[in-house]
Amino acid sequence: MDLVTRIKYIKKHVLEKRNIIFTIILIFIIIIILCCLSTIKTFLFLKNFYIKNNLSLRTILVKNPDFTEEDFEKINSIDNIELNVEMIFNSQTTSLIKEFNDGDLEGKITILPLLSKNDIKIIDGNNLNNSGEIICPKKFYPYSTLYNEAYGEKIISSKIMDGKKILGKTFKIHSENELNDDLLVKVVGTYDGISLNQQLDTCYISMSDFKKVAFPYERIDLWYDENNEKHVEQFEYEGRLIRIDKKENVNKVLTKLQKMGFNAYISGVVDTNYYTIMILIPTIVIFISLLLAIVIVSSIIKKKILYQQKNLGILKVSGYTNSEIIKNNLCETFLIYTFSFAIAFIIYYSLLNILKYYRFLGEFTLYNIDLNLNYIYVSLIYFIFLFLILLINLKVLKKSLKIDVIELLKD
């Protein structure tokens, strides 16, 4: 069969009602699989991302009261400890910044101490080198994002600013330590807050500056005696914050500290079960979808070839070999599948971008987390599914071609 004849044959059959139904079913199944794979890829990335970048998973808190110099030396004698600082540096402070006031939005930032220059990745400007310097996130929203979810507030995306625009800007940070004045700071750099999963209002200052502005007490107890006299009891920070060099050494160091009699525990916890569930559910859906796809596609192809048996008989009587008939049928199936996959991918990609544009995907959009499948994954899905469909088609077709021509020509 020459190319022109083959094209005419395929064109004649490709728009049959059965093929249109086949196309719609394929589009639906492919969209489900693409969405599920996108979900799996995203949550696998998030799981690895948060574990890798979560500094609290490498942080051990030692909460012993009356910490002595001898205790300090004991801790420093343990290998794999890269940081051993006062417990106050496990806290944070907030400050109203009038320079960031914008209409009804009140300027407010969260401030953390920079324990190590390696903790952040500088994007613009410089790292902290002197007192009175501050580093803010590249994507900066200085309107207190920390409690937005609790109060039902929404981040106004148009108000998220490029931190580079405030380089060189100066403002005062309110000191919660009554012994010190407010601290005048200058923005010297921006950092990649997304890689740290930090809130968009979080800025860093040096440890020495942080001690000047942070509240000096871990807690304050307020109580009244039987004479209704007010009593205030202040408790200073006790213990140490310890940073371990590698995550795999954390449990080893923790065990040593506990054997020495310290009340020590790991600062951070990642709920891996959540990520496991969010990966498992779409995996099950994909498995079920593939099973349904195989069953449905097999059924449709069988009915389609059964419907075309008379045409197969006519082709055989006309002198066409089984090989030529198979080529025609596989070409037709290939075109239908490729068209279906292309439409499914366009719908999937458009749907994802519509959800991102209208911010229905929440933090995924806010933190620029890529939900799209890359072209390698898409190509792999395309060829695997193509192979399965052509294999089913070939198996059913070969079985039909073994039938006697006279039987094929019967209505």
C-alpha cells in the first residue's frame, strides 16, 4: 500500500464515532495521570527540600537550669558540634516599622539572629559584617505574614516587593530590652527566603544586635497573693542551643548529651507521614487509572476491530498483506493517541496555570514551587502509554487477522 492510499484509508476511519469516543476517554485518563504525577513530583520535592533545608533538624536544645562552665566544656568536648550558643538565640522578635506602612497595611517584620553566615544564601548586596546591618528576603512582604493564617488574613500579592529595592534603606527596630535603645539598622543585602521556607517578613541581624533588641526573659509569671498584691517573676533563658554539622550525626550527639545527664532534645520535627500520604494517594490513583485504562482501551479496541472485521476481510481479498493492514491500523491508533495526548497536556498545563494565576494553590504559588512536570517526565509518560496502547492494539488485531476471510466478510 503506497503512502497516498494509506493516508486516505486512515483519514476515512480516524473520524469515526468510535474513534472520537476513544479520544475523549484517552484525554480524560491522561489528564488524571499527569495531575497525579505532578502531585507526586511536588510532594517528593517538598519532602526532600524541607528535610535538607530545615536547620531545626540539626539543632539540639539543652534545657538544663543553672548551666555551669563545666557543662559548657562538656558539650564542647563532643565531636560534630559546629555551634554552641545561648538559648536566647532560639527566640525571635517582631517590630513595627512605620517606613513600611502602606495604607491599611501596618509595617511589621519578624527578626531572627543570624547564627552562621552559611545559614542563608545572599542574592543581592552583602552578608552581615558589622553591627547595625540587616538582611531581608528577596521576596519581601513586611506586613507580618507569621499569623495571617490564624487570623484569616490573606497576603496581598501585589504588595510583595523586591527586597533589592530597599537596599541601603535605614529604619529603627524597637528594642524589647528596656535596658537598650531602639536599634537603627541599614538593609545591606537580600537572601533566598524560599530555600529556608521562611516567612516573607523575616529579616536577619547579627547575634550581638539581636541581644540588644530581643526580650531578655524566656517567660514572665504574673500572680497575686492573698492580699491581692501583684507579683512578677522573671525567668531568664536557660541552657544552650547546639547546631550539629550533619543531620546524620544528630542522634549520635543527642545520645551522648543525654548520657552526660543533659535534658536535651531535637528542636525541629518534620511530619514525614503527611508527605507520605500525599505521595501515596496519587500513586494509588495512577495505579487504578492505568488498570482502568488497560481494561477500557482493550475493550474499545476489541469492539473497534470487531466492527471493522468486514473492512479487514475486504482488504485481505483486495490483496493487502497482514503486515500492511497492521501498519495502517497502528498508524491510525498512533495518530489518535498523539492527538489525545497533546490535547490532554494542553488542558493539564492550562488548568495548572489558571490555578496558579488565581492563587488557588496557596503557598505553592507564593513560594514559586514548580508544579509542572518537566519534558523528560512528559515524554516518558507519552512513550510508555503509547507502547501499551499499540501493544494491546497489535495483540487484538493479530487475533482477528487469523480468522478466515469468509468469516471476516460476514455481516
